Amino acid sequence: NGRLCLMLCLPQELGQLSHSKNSFCDLLVYSYSSSWCKPCHKIQPFYEILSSHYTKQSHFFTIDVDQYDEIASQYNVAMMPTFLVVEGNQVLGTYNGSNERELQRFLKEQLGRSE
């Protein structure tokens, strides 16, 4: 079972999480989406499956940009879906799009081998 979280916390709480090191993992993966974004809905189930493969390496989050536009602005997210791998406050990698193979390749490249 992966650790996929829908963004229900306040933006400042997300900032605290991204700045702190935790005992579970060092990397955070953000999926930026919107309720009106059809490609976002298409890729979301696959993103959830992938999240279960990297439970030791990272925490996965889905962020609705309509609800949390400040967070999207913080990372200059301009299109959806956008996926970011973040350590501390530094973006290590970005993938824009809804191609399952490309997303899988991106996460493998950023996070290493899956479990």
C-alpha cells in the first residue's frame, strides 16, 4: 500500500513538510492536477499505482491547483498534469504530461529502482 495523499493540509503545512527531513524518506513527489483536467484524470490511477512502488523512497501527493494555487505558483507550475520530485525546497526533476511510460521512466530516473 503506497502513501498517496490528496492535498488536504494548508499550504504552510506543505512548506514545513518540504523543508523538514523525516524518518521515512527524503523525497516528495507532487502531482499537480485540476478537476477540469482530462489528462490529469487519465494519469491519476497510474500515478497511484506507481506510488505504491516507491514507499521507502518518497511520499506522494496530489495537489489540486484550483484549491492550492499558491503551491503551484511556488513551483512555477503552468500546465497540468505536472509532476515534481522535491528534496528540501529544491526541485530535482519535473515531468509534464500524461504518458504513462514517460511518467514511469521519470520516477525511476528520479527515485531509483522501485520496491
